[in-house]
Amino acid sequence: MKNSVQSLADCDNKSVESVNDVEWSTVDDTSAAWSALGELYHRFLTGLLLGMVTRVGVEPAARVVFRTFRNQHLEAFKPGLEKLGLADEPDAVACAKYHVLSNSLGGVHVEWIPESETKSWVRYLPPRWIFDGTAVCGIPTELSRAMLRGWHGHNGISLGNPRLGFVATSQTTDGQPGLVGYYIEEDHDLDPDDRVRFRPGERPPGSAADLPSPSWDPVRLAKVERNYAMNYIHTILPAMTEELGPGTTRAVASVVGRQIGMQFHSAVMDAVGVDGGLGVRLGHLFAGHGDRCEVAQIGAEYVRLHSWRLFDPTSVDAAVFDGWNALWEGFALMEDRTLTVTQRLDSGAPYFEWVIS
């Protein structure tokens, strides 16, 4: 099949003006689209990790992972403690419970193993969600360690408790039985390098304790699972531009995006569960973010996205858009369609518009 994608090429003005007077149909935001987006962004995240390791190297990829998880931590940790009702727990216990509950709401299996008010264990059981499927075999341990340093090692600082740190005793990326470790409050302030320590072989004191998830309704839980996967893409692509630069980010993310779009085209489109052309199905995916999306057809199909919940267009580099847009390019390749974006991130237009022909 020939390559029919023209990434971010401008259409001539006449083609854009010709759809301004037609009737646009607003696409509904559906739970099927939430599920489809959750699946797609999960795979995109894993692909980006592997793409960075193979294309730019382990050390730069680890820097991106550290920044991704640190930025996630700064955005989500303290508000999450409040939402999960953990703000009044002892610090070590609150941190361990937070990771169990927040991950379980996103569909990740994590266990809590209590020991004391100052020492509390977590166990992320295989299969590891973030290192999906056989991809775990290609993820260097340095990336897992960077994840822990980015998030777990900053919990004590965010709580105003410099004595609190995390000790990892097992890592799936080393062929050990899951990512296991404990939060511990020491009797002295920890140096920055000691906020995450590695002590392979230490074992939890007993079995996992039952920790019921919040009693949220099914619709809210479905949105949480979508948001869980979305948030990784929301943080990792900007982190890539900050650590690798826009040029390298565009090169890596665009290839990975097309690969993931092609590889998971059928699964994602089946999950969307709607008939129609590529524009209609893309419209459902875009609307599934919680954004206003419209579609129209006059010969070609047109898709307009009036907001971009995933990113703030005023604060991210255009390379972020290009990498994200590569997913839809991958979909178009599988249907032998031409996908053209007429409004770029830096154009100042009030919407993005895709033309599919």
C-alpha cells in the first residue's frame, strides 16, 4: 500500500472556505470512545518508551521518564490524596495507599502491605501496565528507576516531610517478582540521593491487606480509566521536547505514532463501534477526550476539533502536536486515505481541521 499521508501540509484556501457554509454535525462523547482512547494511549505510551530507548538511547530516555513522572507528581499527588480521603493518614501509609488506589482506578493491579505507621509497602504485580506485554523485555531497569525517582522519591518533599523516602526491593525489569518496595519515615532528613534507595531481596512482612476502592459510579470510573492513560501522553510528549528537543521529539514520536496507529487500528476502531468513514470515526475519538468535535462531508470528509483538552496549545511545542497527530496518520495509512491538517498548532486558528480524501 502506498504512503498516502501528507502530514501537516496546508490545503489551499479555496478548499478550506468551501466547507464554511455547510452544516456541521457535532459528535457525541461516548463511553466507547473513552475505552478506545484508553487502549490507544496505553499502547502509545509503551511505544514511546521503547522508541526512545532504541532511537536515542537509555540515558536520554531515562531523563524523559524522570521528568514525566515528576511533572505528573506535581500535578496530581496532593490533590489526589484529598480526593481519595488519605490526607489525614500517617505519611508513609498515605503514600502507599495512594499508589494502590490511584493505580487500581486506572486498571493497574497494585497491592498494599501494611507494616507500621512509619513503614508501608506496595507491590505492583505483573503484568506491568506501563511496560505492556512483551515490551517489558525491552525496557531497561534505568527507566524503572527513573520513574521511582521522579514520583516516589518526591512524596516526602511534597508532604513537607524530608525524612520520608522509598526503598525498592524488587523490580520486574530485573526479572524479579513485580515492583515491590516500601515508604519509610526515617529519624533524620534524607539527602536527595537517598530519597529512593534499592535493596534487592528484602521481603514484605506478610500478605496484602484489603483496601477497597472508592465507591464511584461506573461512568466516573470509566472516565478515570480514560484519564489515567491520557495523562501519560499529556505529560510524556512535553517532557520529550524539554529533554530531547523538538526535532528529536518530532522524529521519534512521529514514527512511533504511525506505528501504533497502524498496529492498533483495528482494535481501536472496533472499540469505537460506529460505522462511517474515517472522519466520522476520528470525530468520535476526538470527542471522547471531552472536547467539542464536528464532522462534515462534501466530497472529502472534514473533522474540526474546537478544543484540545489533552494539551494547552499555548504552552507546548508544535512537535507535540506532530507526534500526537501521527496516530491518526497511522489510521489513515491502514485505510489508504489522505489525511491533511489545514490548521497547525502555531497558526492561531480557533480549531484544528483535518481533511480526509
